[in-house]
Amino acid sequence: MSNQLINRPPKLVTIVTQSIRKSIVEGELPLGEYIAEERIAATLGVSRTPVREALMSLQFQGLVETAPPRGAYVFKPSYDEVVKLSEFRMFMELQALTLAAGNQLQKLLTDLRRATAAMRTAAAHADRLGYGKADAEFHDALFASCENPYLTEAYQLTSGRFDTLRNFLSGRLSERSPSPADDHDQIIDAIAEGRLEAGKTLLADHILRMAKNYKAAL
């Protein structure tokens, strides 16, 4: 028999994990919300076993917290925790930007501009989730061009928390000045003009502002 790749459907636990993760990231399950295993199992038409396994996986990703014997909850970080999370994200993205600018500058600029344009389109249509998705694509572009799979993997392990907080804050876009899209334009201009250190400073300020906005939202 010749060697052939067999396309297997994703495991049930994977499907359940992706479904719960999507609900958390998009805010259907809000920050701090109690996660009822029975309700999720009934909604998805599965037993409670894959739901429990999915929650364990999401706990590893930082999206779910457990409080025995009460059960599982969507993570709801304190202001200080968001400060630390933002600092970690800043270190990761600054390194990715340095590598990406040296490895695939034109691809990086193209991807950054495309994501920022998508953000403005989503904002014009009051598409909160579309705005958050395009915002995430802007930051993901740094890792798509950095050519360091280990850095990218480390970032992806925590990206769910970033995406969840980003979507949580996108509901307050009209109250924020400058907007993330305005920040992005300045970052792109600095990189395109060869002012990489200035671009990194702008990116760092942009990322760290998340904690301030989160505090205001609370």
C-alpha cells in the first residue's frame, strides 16, 4: 500500500474547544461569566466529557479560570494583570517587528496597511467584531513576517487573551482618542520611512494603552 495522507475530521474535543473559545473571544461569554458545562453540552449536542476537556485546554490558554468547587469561569483579569499582560505582549511584538523589518519589510508593510484599511471599513459599518478581527490581523502580521516560529508559537499561546480584551474594548471605540487605527497609521509611516526605532516606540505606547483603556472600561 502506498503512503497516503488521510484527512481525518477534527476530534470532538477540538471542535468543542474552538466553539467555546470563539464564544469567549467574541464576548458571547463575557469576562467573568460562569461557564455552565450542562448548557454548553446541550447546545453543542455532546456529553459533558468533551466540554470538560475543552475547558482544561482553554484554562491552559488563560481564557478560563477554575474556582473549585464552584466550577469554571471566563477569565477576568485585574488592572494590574492587564498591565503585566500588556508588558509581555509589548516585548513579544517589538522583537517580532525588529525581525520582520529585517526579513520581509515589503510584505510586512502590505499586511499592516491591509489590516488598517479593514479596520476603517469595519468602523464605518459599526462592525465591532470585524474591527477587532482586523486589529488582531495588524498585530499578527508582525509574526507572519518575523520568520521565527518559536516566537510566533509563544505569542499564539497567549493571543486568545489579547483578542478577547481587544473585542471587549472595541465597544468603546467612539470614546477613545486616538483610535487604534490612527495609531497604526503612525506606526506604518515610521516603518516605511526607515524610522524603525520611532515605530517601535509608537507600537510600545499603543500596546501599553490597553491597560489604561481597560481600567476605564471597568
